[in-house]
Amino acid sequence: MNLKLKVLMIGIIMSILISGCVEKTQQNDKSVNTSTSTPFFPVQKDPNSASQMTALLKGELILVNGCLRVDNYLLVWPHGFSISTDGEVIQIIDNTGKPIARVGDKIKLGGGGGEMPREIVAKYSAELPSDLCPGPYWIIE
């Protein structure tokens, strides 16, 4: 086996080992950071403040340090939505009172976001972003 092939194979093996360690650490972080206290839950302050953002965010709804996130975005929920905690179960309730998601669910959210100044987020959310729950933000449509 020539030297270039050996180096390439070692690199591939190292990448697999490292990615497995990173994924395992992230899985452990989810369980460590999950709390039964009520998470920070910003909602849009105006029921008619549709942002006209049409992007799609997909991923697992997780709780990190008291912040509900999908793919690292802090979520700003539609007006009228709420949160319910019952022991270890944390679920999102829509504006009709129906549970729509639980922490740990794979979800899809329309809207948009990214790194936004606090003033922009304050336009949508009655609760200003918490220092414990920084952006990037996702304004859910």
C-alpha cells in the first residue's frame, strides 16, 4: 500500500472517530440541559404581525439551558401559543389549545430568522430575548 493511500485511510478513520465522539457529546448535552422548570417561551405580541417569511426550518425541538431551540435557533412562537410542562414532558400548545409538539420531536417550522438585532426581535416578541437565550432567532409563521 503506498504512503498517500495510508495517509488518506488514517484521515478517514480519524474523521469517523471524531464525528462519533462529537455526536455522542451532543446527545449527552441534550439530556443534561433538559430541565423540568418552565423554559423561556417568547411569543409574537401581535396576532396580525405576520412576518411574511417563507423559509423552512427542520430539526429536533430541544431544550438547552432553558431555551427551546431547533438547529440552534431560539424560537419566537406565534401569538396565542403556550407551553405546558408535566414532569419531564414539555409540550407546545397552539392557539386552539391543542398540543402540537414535544421536546424531542422532529418538527418543521415556517418563518425566517438568523442573526437579528434585539430591536428587530422586539418588533415581534413581547418578551425581549433573554441573555441566557441568545440568538440566532427564528420567527415562526
